Amino acid sequence: MLVAVLVYLSTLLPVWAEDVVAGFSQDSISITTNFSGSEILIFGAVRREAPIARNTDLEVVVTVAGPSRPVTMRRKERFGGIWINRAFAHIDAAPTFYAVATSAPYRDAISSVSDVLYSISLPRAFRNAAGGADHTSGFLEALARLRAEEGLYQINENSVDLREDTLFSTSITLPANLVEGDYLVRIFLTREGRVISAHENTIAVQKVGIERAAYRLANEQPLLYGFLALFIAIAVGWLVSALFRMIRA
């Protein structure tokens, strides 16, 4: 009901004839055995059907979201002199990677109404993923903090370079511990905090070579993968033992 009201109110605001055209430095990322992270350059321009509007500031907001996965968060508590896992919360779907980049401070770039409509901020994206459950709020904050420390969640204010209200560019750093899947890139043009144009596309992240083969084997035939891993461990142990015997002889 609230979203419907916000949509209706948004239609009462003025409309600007501006649209976003964007591109990426690469539309796919390959994860190999020596993959140490990557960086994506996101760039574009504002296409207009009328003279540029100077009465309000144009802002650009970029989000990059990795595939969502279920997460179970546990909280340790002291019990009987030892620390044990007691309270827990299951989050049905949390983005494995999420980055937000803006051309201005976040509150100036996006209004709360637009944030609700498009789920742009990390807390709003989390809220939707958790179904708005209040009992998970503390666990969501902990998950956000932990993944931010790993570089998986990023809030980069004033990192979008906007020139002459027409050309823009920004770069998003992707860490080495990426999850395979399609990464959704969304680009928003805003005036007075209201979204006036949006563009989205995907970047494919996938394992290749030995990494890909091992990943598929582990997920599609876990029993065979376990036996193979055990055989390799035994073989390596035997070879190392035989090598030491040869050296000592």
C-alpha cells in the first residue's frame, strides 16, 4: 500500500526529458586459479530531447549487486563460562556482493521515496531480502559489517565523476572472493533526489579452466568429488613420504 502511494505521488512531480546511455569496460569476468580481483569501469552519457535543465542539480547513482544466496547468522553468547552459538537468524536471500557509487553525498543524490521504490541503499536491499522481518535487523547489520570488511559491501559516495551534467564514469573494485553468477548493474539519473531515468545490464562472473571443472564436479557430483579429493590427498602424502625416504637413503 505504501509503495503504491509513493508511486502515485511520484507521478505528480515534474518530468525531465533525459535518458541514460551506459557501457562497461568489460561485460564478463573470468575467475582463474590466480584471480586476485578485478575492477570495472562504468561510463556513460545523458541523452536529452530538450536543452539541459539548469534549475536543479543532476546526480548519478550506480549500484552493482551480485547473486543473492541464503545466509544463516549466529550470535555467540557466554554460557557456563564458555562461548557458544545460541541466537541465530536465517536470511532467505542476501546479495553476495553489493556496491553503491554516487556523484554526491547519498542523501543529496537519492530521496527516501526513490530509495523505497528502487531499493537502492544496502539497508533497503537487505530489508527486501529478509522480507522486512524486524527480528533479523541486528543480524543484518552484523552481516553487512563483516562483508564490508571483506570488500564485498561498498558505499562509495562522491565517486562518480559527472562532467557538464552529461558525461559520467566510475570504477567498482571487485575482490578476489567473488561468487559466480550474473552481477546486476543499475544506473540512475536523479534530480531533486527523484529518479528520472534508469538503465540496467548484467556482467557475467564465472570460473574457467580447472576452477570451473572442480566447481561443477563439487556441485553436480559431490560424492565423486569427495572420493577424488581423498584419493589426491592420499597420493600426495605417499609421494611426499617416498621423496623423504629417497633423500634419507
